[in-house]
Amino acid sequence: MLSKAEEVKDEDGTWESELKTTGFYNELALLASENRVFTASKRVEAIRTAPTAVSVVSSDHLRPLSARYLPQVLRLFPGIDVLQITRTEFTVGIRGFANRGNFRPRDVLVLVDGRTVYDDFSGSVEWETLDIFPQDVGKIEVLRGAASAIHGANAARSVINIITRPPEALPPFESNTSFAGREGFRQRIAAGSSEGLYKWKVTGGYDQAEIWDRFADISLSDDQGARTWRFNTVVAKELSGGAELRLGGGTNRGELLQTTTSGILLRNDQSTDHLRLEYEHPSYSIRSYWNHRKIDSNDPETGEFVSTRTQNLYDLEAVHRVIRFGRSSFSWGGTVRFTEVKADSIGGEEGQVTAGLFLDEQYNVTDRLLLRLAGRLDYHEEAGYQFSPRAGLSYQIHPKHMLKAAVNVGYRNPTLADNFLDLAILEGPDATVFIKGNRDLKPEESIWYEAGYLGRFVPGLTLGLDLFYVVTDRFIRAAFVPPDTLTFVNSNDKVEGGGGELWGQYELTSSLRLIANYGYRKFRENGVENRATAPNQVNAGLLYSDRLTGALTVHYRDRAEWPFPSGPDFSPVQEAYYTLNLFLGYQFTKSLGGQIEAYNFTNRKHRELPALGEEIPMELIFTINYRV
């Protein structure tokens, strides 16, 4: 049951509150809705009353885009910064802030079906290690701005929740076979069934691609960028009272060429695995999961062994979604987590306990004014306690127009490497530099001030404006301690900045839609302009979905100057660039279809990450789709 402030009429005359929902994050009704989200408060709610800026990537977007990599889909949406490092490696940030230590953003929490895929050792998200393909995704919900009041650590700048298609959304059998130049090949298969009380799905496949080998100053012994197997499965049983019990797991195994957060290129023989058990009830949920990673790293130029790392994460979460009391609605939940790592770089094995409790209140001041208050108290075994509050207002100025404002606090915990690193690096025959972690580090903290507008004008046209101002301090950075040691400290550096996103979507027909957005952001670090942030970014796309599917997208990114050292063959300057991309698909029969993807089809060669990344040329991909 929804509050009156959430009951807003759509263009077809129906009320949003008529959307039948059990409250599950992956039910078909919610996945099909662009007006309802789950991630903002860990319960179903209207996007127009969510306390922070939200972007929804629905199945209507995913089908015509049909990209090879998920970041290529996310690039089209407001406030999302995607950098392609190599042919197979991407980074995804939010709202622009970047520096040498943050080109792999450490303050964006990425979830798959509510399970974290954030690497607690390095503080990054390695998109190429996911155990799903883009075709497995039913919806993506992106929170722009701090979300630590609900999600806790590392949601300092954003949460991206990737929700996969449930068994009932899959056919009995589905196959996608893709071919591209330079050994590009992908075979995906999927199957699902939903009969009686039981449901199941299996997805997986093989993926390989060579990189373009267009680095500025590196000569590789092997051009292979990715050679991996992926597998994901879920078995579910419906229980009494509308509840559901799910058991799932997945793996991504193989060889990847990857860039570390410190900018070092490595060839990793890795396995990334998980198991999860969920009990979902319309009013509450209990979720537990185990994440496992094993990485053996080698030098990509010489092939010599560099290091090994094994880590395990055990997580238990319980959430009670809605307790109603007068004009107030409450949600609360808690998490307990244990993470352990064994690595050469820390000289052995370490473990860490974290826990948190959150409470979220929605108070209907009037039928048009909604007050949102939330807070979360987290405990970190090394850093201690951290409290993250959130306060927001939503005001319905007209049945189709909303104003929103919020203040949020977000934070990023020290990584396991920040706390426990223990390395000795030979700098010469008589010189050794020691790199030591620091167990006394405090979390980085950001305070966000946000305001937004969301409105619908003529039928099918939605416009939004989201503004922000953010101050971040207690940055964790390396510091030299004489005579020969580097360690990590909470610096006195302060970064402040702001900007916003102007965005719109126009459904011209039931099959054709136009998406466009413009983002502006500017940051200053200790009073000095941060030039690594591209101030202007523009994205637009025309999407068509029928028997013929297709999309034409354009992305523009402004000039930026990264704080990397220059060399004779490369510059730290990322010049302004744009790319044009074309997706075309056709369903020949009920079972057989095909598609062509042309990335950067005007072949405007560019580097999206200067000094470290390779030059990005045009790429063509051909795919054959078959389903029963």
C-alpha cells in the first residue's frame, strides 16, 4: 500500500498505486516499471518520491542497446562516467570526480541482485569479473549521490544495483553467439522454467577477445584481453504467505588483462565465485551469501609471476520493509559481514568484521508533502563507528510535477590493502622502499546537498533536473615516512564541487523513444581546480524496439588533464572526444534473430584514460540469437 503522496496518475489514466507488487526486488512487475525502484530504500517505492536522484535502465532500454559490456549501456544515462581502459576493461564512476588514485572509483557500490561485487581489498569494481552477461539483466537502478544511510560503506557517491531476469522471464532455451575481429568470440546460453511451486534458471557461457594492443609505452607478450567462462544459476520455491526461498550461485573463471588501482597492468589468472541463500517475504527478507576470489598475477610483458591473493566474504542481512504507524512508515535492517584475505602483498592472512543497522522513516506531512529521514550506524573493526544520516523532502506541486531536496552523508571505508599492505620493493641494488598499511585510518566522508525536479508534460515526455554540491574530506592517500617507507594516512585535503544533470526521455511511440542528457560538474581540491574532471558530458540515443530493434547513440566527453607523468610518446591530457554507436537487430522468425553492433563507427581513435589506457578504434560485432 502506497502513501497518498506516491499516488500519481500516469498518462494512460491509471494510478501508479495500481501496480501489483509483492515487494520482491526481481518480480516481473517491478522490472517492467520505470516509475518504481527498490534500491533507494531497500523496498518498492515511486521514483518521484525517492530521496535521491535515480536513473532506471529498464528492459525497454536494454533490448535495443544489446551491448557487449554493461558499462556501454550505462554510458547513455545521466551522471554516469564510463571510461574504457582497454577493449575488455572499463571503469564506471558517478558525477565526475577523478584523480590519480580514483580513476578506478572506490566510492561507487555495485550490487548484483543486492549482493556486493565491490572488491574490499582494492576498493574497485572489476566489471569484467561479473558472472552474468548483459542479456541476463532485467533492470539496472542507479542512485546518484550518497546512499550510505541505507547501504553503508562505500556508497559514498552512488549505488548501482543490477537486477537479473528471474526464471519466469527466460525461455526454455536461449543462445547468443557473437563474433568480432581480433579473436572476439562469445557464446552465451540460458534456460529457465517456472512451473508449480518451483522455479529455476541457468545462464552462462564463454568469452574471449584480444585487446587492440595500442598502448603508449607497453609491449605485451600476449594480446589476449579476456578468456573466461561464466556461469550463474538460481533455484527457487514458493512458500506460504507469498514468500519465496532461493538458492543461487555463480562463477567467472579464466584469464584477464587488468589495470590495478595504482595503474599497474597485470595478467590475472582468476576465479570469482559466489553462493547465496535468500528468504523473501512481502514484508521482510533475509539474505546470506559468500563471495570468493582467487587471483594469480603475472607481468604481461615478461610473463613472470608477480603475486597471489585469495579472499572470502561472508555476509548476512535482514530487512523489515514497512511498519506503519499513523502517517509514518518505517523500514529497518541490519548487516553483519566478515572478510578475510590471504596475500603476498600483506605478508600473510588478515580478517575484518563489519556490521551495520539502518532505519528509514517516511512521514506524510500532507497529501503532497513527504518527509524522509534515515540513518545508519556502522562498525568497522579497524576504523570504529560511522554514522550516516539522510534527510529529504518531496513536494508534489502538481499531479505530474515533483520537487525534491535532500542532505546525505556518505563514506568509504579503508580497503584491506589500505589497512594491511606490507611490501618491500627494490628500487636499485642498494635501495628498498617499504609500503605499509595503516590500521588507524578513518573512513573518507562526503556530505551531499541535493535538489531536483521531475515532471511530465505532454504524454510520453519526462524531464528532470538534478543539482548537487558535495564536500569530501579525510582522503586516504600515500605519504612518505623517512627514510624509506610509504604508508597511508587520512590527509587534510578537502575536495568540494558541484554540478548537475539535465535529462529527458520522450516516448514518441510505443516502440520508439528518445533519450538525452547533459551533465556539468566542477571540483576544487584545496582551492585548486581539479582538471582531471571533464566538466561537460552529453549523451543522446534514439531507441527502437519491435521485430526490428535498434539504437543510435552519441557520447561526448569534455577535455580533462589527468595527474599522470608525461612521456615522449604520450600525454596526460585526455582531449575532448565523441563516439557514435549503432545497434541493429532483426527477428527473422519466432526463434531466430541477428544483430550488428558498431561501436565508434566513425573510427575516431582516442584514449579515454591517457597514459594508462589503449587507443580506442571502431569495433564491429555480429551476433546470432536463437530461442525456443
